[in-house]
Amino acid sequence: MFSKLSLLQQRIFWLLLVVAVVVLDQWTKGLATQGLSYGRAVEVLPVFDLTLLHNKGAAFSFLSDAGGWQRWFFTAISSVVSIVLLVWLLRLKREEIWLAASLAFILGGAIGNLWDRVALGYVVDFISVHYQDNYFPAFNIADSAITLGAAIMILDMLMGSAESSEEQSS
């Protein structure tokens, strides 16, 4: 499919994917905010709950109780990272499809969480995964997109390394 698209069409596709991630993230956070009571778990599966939480810090609630300065610190970092990711995405070559996909997912997730931080002062989390009494930190669709993008990027690097090794040995 992508081999038939022009570079401009590919870039538009990746930007639409970024927008789709942001929209899905914000929509699900809105549903969670409207439909869940703060801190009260709703069991979906024995290992999966929906629990509305507000994260004022970074990943795993890092610096969440730092007194408020972290909102603007993380906003600044997220803004710079988002700009860098956008420029990187727009400068990719046509054949760098997997890298483009990874950057689109990461950028969409970063913007989704940045939006929360600017508008609300915290990031809305609502997905809770656990086994017995061992809980993974709550997360959201943006976090999932960032994780998916990072996984795709790692696979792309590993597969690219394998392809480079094969080409060099030929």
C-alpha cells in the first residue's frame, strides 16, 4: 500500500494517525472521567480494572507530589519532545515506514498526555492491570500508544540491523 503513495500522501497519513491517537485518547479519558468515580475500581476482568486516577507527575507518578512546579516542567519537556518528534517524522524517507509508524504513535501519545497536563494540570489515567495484589501503575491510551510506538521502533532497529548485517555479508 505505502509503495504507491507519494511522500506527501504518506506524511498526511502519519499525521492523521497522530490525530487519531490523540482523539481516541481524549475520548476515552472523557468517558472515564464521566463514568467512573475517582479511585474506585470497576472490575472488567480478574486482572483488569477501570480506575479513574489523576497523575500530576511523570511516568509511574514520578514527582507527583512535588508541589506544582512539575506541571510546567513536564509541559515544557513534552512540548519540546513533541516538536522534535514531529520534525523527525516529517523528514523521514518514503521507505522508513516502520519508523514513521513508531513516531506517529509516540507523538500521538505525547500530545494526548500534554493536552491533559496543560488543560487539567494532571494526566487522566484509568486502565489498571494487576495480578492478585500486585498492581502495575495505572495508564491510559496515550501511554499505550507511546509503548506501542517504542516497541515498533525497537523492532525496526533490530530488523534493520539484521537487514544491514545480511547486506554487508553478501
